Amino acid sequence: MDVNSLSTIISNIGVPCACLIATFYLWQKETDAHKEEMKNMTDALNNNTQALTKLTDHITGSEKNDD
């Protein structure tokens, strides 16, 4: 095998494989980051739900006391 054929093999197979591995790695990191973002979003949504429930109960309790 001469240098030319080795260079051709690396160009035709090595570079696409390296790009594929890099793309998979970045996709995996992005997926992990998205999981963390969604966990934080879920926590915030649950906290807002609890706050709205307490606020509704407080307002409803105030209206009952006005009667």
C-alpha cells in the first residue's frame, strides 16, 4: 500500500467517521443539557402551580369572609 492509497482511505473513511463521532458527542451533550433544562422547567411549573393554588385559596377565603 503506497502513501497515495493510504491518504485516499483516510480522506474517504477517516474524516467522515471523525465527523460522525463528533456529531454524536455533541448531540449527546445537548440531550443531557435538555434533560436538565426540562427538570428545572418542571420544578418551576410545579412551584408556580402551588403559588397559584395558595393565592386562589387566599382570595376565595377573603371573599367568604366579606359575606
